Amino acid sequence: MARLTPEDAFNIEVLKLMLQLAWSDGQLDVQEVGTILGAARSWDVPESEVAALKETLDTQGPPPAPDLALLRGRSDEVFEAARALISCDGKLQDAEEEMLAELRIILGAER
């Protein structure tokens, strides 16, 4: 298996965060799943990592926790991905909005 690049590691953590955000309302919409997997493909995330995410999606088990320390330095990109996920189903659930607000605080973002 090829060694993960720093960019791969960052993208995987963003995907984990997106998965947590999608699951925060207790359900995964097909649009959310498509957005997460589409991001993984467009970012060229290694297939072994995508397979692990798909397994979590298929079993609807608890999403893996992202490494927030790794995400902190690139919070603008993290929020861009989070907004894409939230808007993909056309509904902003209270739980998603709360999680996004918490994320802003955790990542030290000013928006």
C-alpha cells in the first residue's frame, strides 16, 4: 500500500468530518453520501481509504472522529466542504447547524 501524502491525510480527515456532519441529524441522505464519495473521488483519495468510508456508510455505524488538529490550519477549505455537504440535500437541520457552529469554535474560524 502506498504511503499517504500530507494532502491525502488532510482530505481523509475532511471526509471523516463530512461524514460526522451528515450523520449529525441521525440519517444519511443519498445526496449526502454522493457528495462525500464524490469529494473522495475528486480529491483522489486512495481506494483503501474510500473503501473504509464506504463500509461505515453501508453499516451506518458511528462515523470515525476526524483529527481536528490537522484540519485547524486549513479551516477555510474545511468549511467549504462542510457547506457543500449541508447544501446538497437542500435542508439545514438544527443538528447540522449546531455542529457547524461548534466546528467554527473548535477550528478557530472567524466566520
